[in-house]
Amino acid sequence: MAVDEIFGSRLLRPGGFWGGRGGLVITIVVMLLVVALLVGWVLLWLNRPEPSIVLLTLGCVAFSLVLMTLALIQNRLTTYWRLREAQAAYLAGVSHNLRTPISAIRAAAQALEQPGIDGDMQQELLQAIIQETRLLGLRVDNVLETGRLEVERTAFLSTPVNLSEMIHTAVDAITDVINHRGGKMTSDLARDCWVYGDLRALRLVVDNLLDNAIKYSNGPPVIRVELREHREHILFRVSDSGLGLSEKDVARVFKRFWRGSTERSGTGLGLSLAQAIVRGHGGDIFLHSEGKGHGVIVELWLKSAES
């Protein structure tokens, strides 16, 4: 879907009139006219039989205010249209990333209807449907949760959460996907690690970290997850041997909508949302990478409920 189709306005196309060169040119022309009027005002004042300092001062102040107002209007218009363009581009990107798994599910379902499909192929198609359904659900949850955090002040519940049990369930849910792709999942999860928080939101964080480890794998995904107590905190670590990130990219991974230079699909919301949720629980999240081709390590720190 094109950007202008989303909002139904030609002004929302990149380089829209007021946000682009057209609006800038008009603003500059108007400013030059104002300056010309100011010069004419000064010359008229000089030619008066008895020039008035008060009248000159008032004229200069009035023209200065007009110039400042024009500059402010141009700045506001430019900012407004850039924001609208960013929103439109985001919606277009989200719609594309939601349609992709839907198309894959439809194609797999239609293939299952074909006669003469052997058992191995049926299993392959069913696995594809399960994987794409999980991916679709995660992307929808990311969009909805991001919108919810924008409008709600008290965003998270504070109830006892068995982090060990929740992470174990999340790992089990993707193990078949990893095995199906020829990868390997190893885990070292301490038992009975409890925190106070929102189970649904924390599960979304874990799902996003695991999904990134799979999505940015270089070949069959090799992933290791760890959960352990560290003094008054609980550490959850996800390590992969995937594409990795440069030092410059590591500094930007938590920015909303940033998806790096890879061609892997996504909305650019996962890590920024994870950071917002974790910090909303009084914790923090960090990402480390030795460089491209060396994988990524993500560490999530939360305060233990027993501290």
C-alpha cells in the first residue's frame, strides 16, 4: 500500500509541498518581502522631517515578530509533515510485515489441499503454518503493546511471576522451529526465579528476544538461554551465533523502528518495546556483539522478588 493511499493525501508523499522545497521557497520569499518592507520603513523614517525613535523601534519590533512567526510556522509545518510521513511509512511497513506471514499461511494451507501430498510434505507445511502463525501473533502483539504504552500511565501489573516457568514455556514453544531449521537450542535455567511484574508483558519481551535470535541467525540457528540469580537480581541471557552487529549498530538497536541494514523482515519494534517493558519493571536490558558475523548476546536484568 502506498503512503498516500493510507492517508488519502498527496501532501503526505515524501517531499510534500509544505514540508519540502516548495514551502521553504515560499517562506524565504515572504521573509525577503518583510525585510524589504523593513528597509523601506527605515528609509521612510529617515526622510521624515522629525524622525521618531519610538516609531522606528516599534516598526523594527513588529517586523522582527513577523519574521520569527514565519520561521516558526515553517518549522512547525516541516516537523508536522515529516511526522505524518514517518507515520505513513511505518503503517505501510507494518502492513507489509503483517501480510507476509498471512500470505505464507495461505500458501501452505492451499498446498495442503492438493491431492497426492506425502506425509513428509504435510509435516513440512504444517510446521510452516505453525511458525508463521507464531510470527504473526508476535508482530500483532508488538504493535498493540507499543500503542498501549503510549496512552497508559500505569502500564504494568505487579504480581508474583515465576520467571523460570515462563521462560521454560517460551523456550519449549520455539524448540520445534529451531530443530526444524536444523539448529540447536541449549538452556540453563535456574528454578524458582521470581519477580514482581506483568506476566503478559514479560512474556512478550522473552518472545521478542528469542524471535530475534532465530530471525538473525546465519544459517541454522544456534541459541543458548540462561537464567540465574545474581545477588538481588535475576539475569536472563540469550546468546546466538548469528549475523552480529557493528559497534555503530549496537548503539542504535533500541531505537524504535530501527531494523539495521539486514534484509530480514520485521517492524523495528521488538527491542525498543522490550527495553520499555523491562525499564517499566525497574530493570534494564543490554546488548553486546563482537562485530558482524559474531552473533549477539542480550542480557535482561530484573530485581528478584525475594530481595
